[in-house]
Amino acid sequence: MLSLFSSKYLQLLLMMLLVNAFAQAQHSDAADGFELVLGVGGSYFSGDLGADGPTDINSNTTGLAAQAGLRYYITNRVAVRGTFAFAQVKGVDSLSSKQYRKQRNLDFKSNVFGFAATLEYSLLNWNFKNGRTAQKKFITKRHNLYVFAGVSIMAFRPYGSLNGQWYSLPELSTAGQGLPGGPSEYKLNTLAIPIGAGYKYLLGRGISLGAELVFNKTFTDDIDDVSAPYYNNTTLRQLKGDIAAEIADKNRFSGGAKRPAGEPRGNPSSTDNFSVFYLTLNIKLQGGKRGDACYAF
């Protein structure tokens, strides 16, 4: 779960954006209109598995991502958006630079599907009303820079490999989930807080290209199926079979013995998070009352 400080900080950020949105709606001419938002890109997972750090970006620690949504402008600065998104997330211990992870030798992959509702605020916008001289001088009418935050719900299902085959992990109770003396079975969905920023360049009437970076702070530590301590491997083999026992503990520690029950397998005090970078295409579907020239993307 998020720390108390992080939760309060994120709630405060969302509240400030909402208050600003209502204030803008009261004092700005509306640029109401719908815009189709499409995006493709890549994901970067951070959890007990996943990349070692921001520089550890390669095909083995990143996955494909895509999004489609609708943006509605309340004012020239403020917009709301609903977005359906898909991301592939994965992690491989054997490729880590950390010795413990190499020895633990776990891996996973999962498709994450989600719906997000976000509030956007334009820091730079080619349609600011009564723009200052500095804005007109240094910012052309083709650039838009914005930030956003919101809430989303996500569904996932982790898979792990054994001898070249991939197996759905929740049914295998790899850490004894749902078994005697083990933790409860984890849910395959979670709430998350997406926070990010984007940039758009106006190509012509109604169409813009851009880039967007989204950080997804989730409320689960189970996207990679690694959180709870090791479960007794002999008992797991008896209750769930050989595949469950082998995939739960693939360690390369000296001697090859299975890890004792209760030894840390992951870090349950931290949550799983992932970031996505998109290249976006934005297409105007409906103009505002003031016409296309006053429509802010």
C-alpha cells in the first residue's frame, strides 16, 4: 500500500487540480469539444521483479502498450479524459545486476488492462485567452504542454515460466496463497493513480501529434506474483503438484536446496508500479461554440 505521506500528497494534488478546473470554468470562455486520443508505446515495470532502474530499458524489461480515449475540454486550459489502456509488463531475475535476484531466478509477464479517468491542465496552450506578450513571443500557436492526474482500475494475470512453458501463477499458489498457513489469495485487479505529462504539436485543423509519459501508482504488490515469503515447498508440492513447487522456487543458491518456509521471497511493504511512454495522435471530433480557431487541443 502507499505510505500515508504519499497518499495524502496524491489526494492533495488531485484536489488542487479539481479546484483549479472549477475556477477556470467560472472565469474562462469554454472551448468545449471532444477529441479522440490514440496512442502506442512501451511500458516499464517496477516491482519485486522488473527492471533494476530507469537505465535498465531493453526488450527483456519492457513491453508494448496502447491506449484509446476521449478528451473533453471544459475550458481552454482544463480537460477531462476517459481512456482504455493496455500494457505488457514483465521482469526477469536472471538478467538483473543484483546478485540476490540472479540467485532467486524468478520471472513473470502479464497483460494489464485498465480504464482511467483523468483531469488535465494545460501549462502551455496555443489558445490561451488574452495571452501575455512573453507567451506570444516565445510560444508559437502550434505547441501544447499539459499535466494530468486521476484514478484508474486495472486487471492483470501474472504468468511464470518453467522449462520454456508459461503457466498462470494465481492457480499455483506459489507463495501458499489460500493454503493452510499461507496468505490469502490475491485479487487480480487493483485501483491505481495515473500521473503524467504530455506534449502536442498542431499539424492542422483538428489533428495533432504528441508524446505522453504516464506513471501508474498501483495499490497491489501482486502484479508480478512476488510479495509474500516462501511457502513450505514440500507441502506445496503435495497440495498443488510438481509444477507449482518448481515454479515457486527456481533458486540458484549454493547447493540447490529449496528455500525454507518464511524466508523473504519479495518485499510486501512496497507496491508494484509501472510507467508508459506513448506517441499520440489526437483528432478533433466536435468543435466548441467559438469555432475551430478557438479550439484548444
